[in-house]
Amino acid sequence: MAALDSQNTLLGETTCGSLLQQLQQIWDEVGESDAERDKMLLQLEQECLDVYKRKVDHAVKSRAHLLQSLADGQVELHSLMSALGEKTYVGIPDNTSGTIKEQLSAIAPTLEQLWKQKDERIKEFSDVQSQIQNDMCQITGTIEKVGSPVVDESDLSLKKLDEFQAKLQELQKEKSDRLHKVLEFVSTVHDLCAVLRMDFFSTVTEVHPSLDDSIGVQSKSISNDTLSQLAKTVLALEEDKEQRLHKLQELAKQLIDLWNLMDTSEEERSLFDHVTCNVSASVDEVTIPGALALDLIEQAEVEVERLDQLKASRMKEIAFKRQAELEEIYVHAHVEIDSEAARERIMALIDSGDVEPAELLDDMDNQIVKAKEEALSRKDILDKVEKWMSACEEESWLEDYNRDDNRYNASRGAHLNLKRAEKARILVNKIPALVESLVAKTRAWEEERGVSFTYDGVPLLAMLDEYAMLRNDREEEKRRMKDQKKFHEQTNAAEQETAFTARPSPARPVGTKKAVGSRANGANGTPNRRLSLNAHQNGSRSINKDGRRESMRAAAPLKEDAGSCISGSEPLPSTP
């Protein structure tokens, strides 16, 4: 470097010297004076000095500019590191030795790398802040277009970036939660609209157009206003659902009451199963599409109105049907009631309009329930009465059988009659115990209820007492006829003994056969009047023919026939 400067200096001196020689020659030729020559040389030196000064000043300025650039670079370096949050950087040179240009060249790559890193960091901040801004707009429901977010370049540290990213994650989680809520609300609105048979599309798009099913999930509005409107819509639909269900349940109850009132067939009732199936359901249990549609409710209203108008015309028919059911229960229970008076009372109540049809039928249903309870309480006694009457029938048949002189002949069916007679005798022997048990049960029943037990209007105890007296009279008559028979046999035997003293006949006395035959006509030869127990049996059997039984008071003449006897029958045990 020093050699190069020496060479340049030498070259400069050589050039200046040759030029000065040329100038001297010119001056010699011209004849310039020494003063002029000194003046011109002085001027020349001054001009050279000015050139050097200018060069030096330029060099000073250039050095100052480089120093400033170096200082600015170092300041920028520290500023970038501070903005990026870097305390140390690998690319920064450790020493500050060397020329200014060398120092500038040393920090230039670092500055370039930091600027590149800063641009990348700014882009990251811008992206994160843009997402945050978009999420905030979706949450707040801001429709106006907002500008790009302003990045604070004074703090581009990773810590600050992490804060923004954490905030973005919170917003994204909130967005996800809000979207989940929106989808739940939309699903609820869909289900409610299906049950109520309403237009789901118009209902949900009225809240926000983005809630249409054709729009993607991520594009749906999740703003506070949308959530609030959806909540209000769901609440309004649920209230509408509850009101419709309440109205439909009231109509269903009215339908059921009217059906029960008019004994509507199951086939007609099945037409409104879609109405009555929810009569006791809660609001949450009704999920079938169209279950609470307005046209369904209107249909139920029309049917209720139709049945309500039909109710008045069919009320008499229904009431008489209930009355017939009540009479049937009493007939089978052998309880006598005034059917004509009851029917006239029903007609009067319906025509007057003083009582509601439902109340009238409820009253009749209560009567039917009480009648069934009374029939149930009488069942045990009635069963024994049937057994008693059946035994009396067998007793009557046995009397007729015993009077038949040909009963032992080998005729067709004689063996069957013989078997029946054996069973009849066993059954007849049980009559006293059966009557005694029946009397005890009847008295216990009357004591418990404080009323008389009647059988088709006749007190049962009176019937049993009358039967016992008639049975005792018959037994007395039997004993009297038996003694009379014995007396006749003894008289006939004495007469025969007197007539055939020499040789008694081995044949059977004719008087015996006559005596047996005379039993059918009674002791005094008059026609026998048989105990008319058949009146009891015929009276009880007539129930199944006309539904009503004639009064057992017809049995009263039985006492007048007590003088008759049953000749030829087996002895019957006396009533206690």
C-alpha cells in the first residue's frame, strides 16, 4: 500500500514538474517578468491547495456518513433484536475492529437476516390478528367490513405472538361452543316444527339466513343475536307445543267421555287413536311428527262438536240401555224393582234438561255398581235357594214316581228312573239341612244389612217358614194315612179270617192291593191334593224366558193343600 502511494506521488511529481518546465519555457519565450511568474506560481499553489481541501472535506464527509451509517446500523440492529425479543443474536460480530466499511460489511448480513425475520414475524402477527378479528366479528355479529389489523412492530416477540395465539384458541373454542349451541337450537327447532307441522325453513331462516341446511356448518351465524333469537324461537315453539298438547288432551278427554257416554264402538274410536294416544303424555314424550298439527286439533274439535250434538239424541237410548243392564242384574239377583217408574223418571230428567247427561249416566253407573255389589252379596244365598228348589223338583218327581204302580216293570228306561229315584231320595234327605243352612245365612245377611232378604219380592224367610210348615203337615198326614192303612189292613185281615176259617188262602190278600191303590185317592176316597212345590220351581224357571219372574206369592195356596198326602212315597225326614 505504501509503495503504491509512493508510486502515485512520484507520478504526480513527474507530471507537475514537466508541466512547470513547459510553463517556464513559455514564460521565457514570452518574456514574463519574475513578479508575474511568482504571482502565477502562487496562484497555482493556491488552486492546488483548494483542490486538496475540497478532497479532504469530501473525505471527512464520507467518513462521517459511514460512521453514521454504522451507528444507525447498530441502533437498527439493537432495535430489531428488541422488537423480535432477541437478547443475543448469533450473526452479530464479536469485535468492532477494522475499518468503518469492514464494520458495516460485518453487520449488513445480520441486519438483512433480522429484517427478513421481522417481515415473517409481522406476517404471523397479521395472520393471527386477522383470525382474531374475524372470530370477534362472527361472535359479535359485526356485518360491516373492517380493515386489516394494525401490527405493533415495536413488540414482535414470540411471547406476544403466543399471547395472540392463546387468545385465538380461546375464541376458536368459544366459536365451537357457540356453533354447537346453534346446531342444537336448530335441531330442536326442526323437531318442534315437525311435531307442530310447521315450515322449518321459513322459521329458521327468519332468525338468520345462514341457518339453512344448504349452507355449510362453518358459515352459520354464531353471534349473540342469533343465539338469542334461536333461544326465543325455541321457547315460543315449546310454549306453542305445550298449549296445543293441553288443548288436544282436553279434546281427547272429551272424546273419551262422549264415547263412553254413547258406547261408541272400538272401530269408531280407533279412527282417533292419534288423538287419544297422547291423552296422558307429557310435553317431552310427544315426539311423533305431526302429532300436534293444527289440522289434527281442528279435526278433533269437529268430532267433539259432532258427538256433542249427537249426544242429546242418543241420550235416551243410552240411558235405557243402562237401565236394562241394571234390571238384568236385579232379575238375576231375584230383586224386584219398579222398572216402569224408573224409565219414566229417566225420561222426565232428560226432557227437563235439569241434569247433565254425564251426571245422569254416572248416577246410573253407580246404581249398576251397587246392584252388582248387592248381587254379589246375595250370590251365596241364591245358590242355596237354587239347590233347594232343585231338590224340591226332585222331591216332586219322586212323589210321582212312587205313585206309579208300574215303576218296577221291565219297561224301557225303567233302570234309569230307578237310578234317578235313588239319587232323588239322597237329595231329598238333605233338604232339612239345606233349609236350616239357608235360614241361618239369610238371617245373618238381614242382620248385617238391616233389610229383609226378598226373592222376587217375597221374603225368603217367609217362604222357608211356609215350606217347613207344609213339610210338617205332610209328615203328619203321612203318619195319619199310615195308621189308617194299618187299621184297614187289620180290618180286612179279620174279615178274611172269619170267612175262611176252615182253610186260610195262601194268596196275597186282595185288600192289600186295594189299600195301596186307595192311597192315591186319600183315606176318605176324595182326590188327593199334592203339595204344590212345583209352583216354586216353575216360578224360578220362568226367569230365563221373559226376564222377569212372577211373584212367589202364588205359593200362598200351598198351605190350603196341607191336608193332602203323598201316598206310596218313601218316608221323608221331618223339618226341625
